[in-house]
Amino acid sequence: MADRLDILPFKTLVTQAGAVLLTHGVEVEATSVRGVAEHLVEVMAQQVGMDQEAVHLVTPEAIAEIIMKSVTEDDQGISGPHAVRPVRIDDRTVSASVESLGHLVMSAAQAGK
């Protein structure tokens, strides 16, 4: 089933799950997120008797929840998987004039062209 998961809805699901994990302050390797997503889709496909349509039954939040549960330490003191890294959230502010910020935005837009 892994070859059949090379479709846009599955890739979107993996990307969204990675984004949800970032909102929880954790960065996870894309291959790890993909592996968890593949497993969840396969389990849902078996339970429902579907094939590729099972991708729509799995939510990014469910994938993130499973990965976050594996990150926490268990009773024996074993740490989480190595593919998970904490994200540093920087909430500092910078005072700058609106004009200089506008120049930065315009430069980025021109560089993007």
C-alpha cells in the first residue's frame, strides 16, 4: 500500500501533521511523520475495507497526538524517539519603523520573483 500512498491527499496529510507538531513546539523528521501516517491509513483501510479513500479518515491531529504520546517519557525513564527535536519559540519583539519593514517586504517579494 506504500506505493499507493504517493498521492496528493496523503502528502498533504503528512505536511499538515508536521505543521500541527510545530504548533506543539516539536519538530519531527518528515520520514517519521510519513511512517506514522502510513500506519494509520493502513489500519483505517483494513477496518473500513477501503483503499486510498482511507486517507480522508485520518486527521493531522490524530497523527500529531500519537507522535506526541511517544515523545513523553514512560515509566521506565526511556526517552522518546530520536527523530523528535524541541523547537525554540522566540517571542522577542523588535522595534522598527513601518517604512523599513515595508522595504524588507518589497525586497523579499522581488527576490521571490
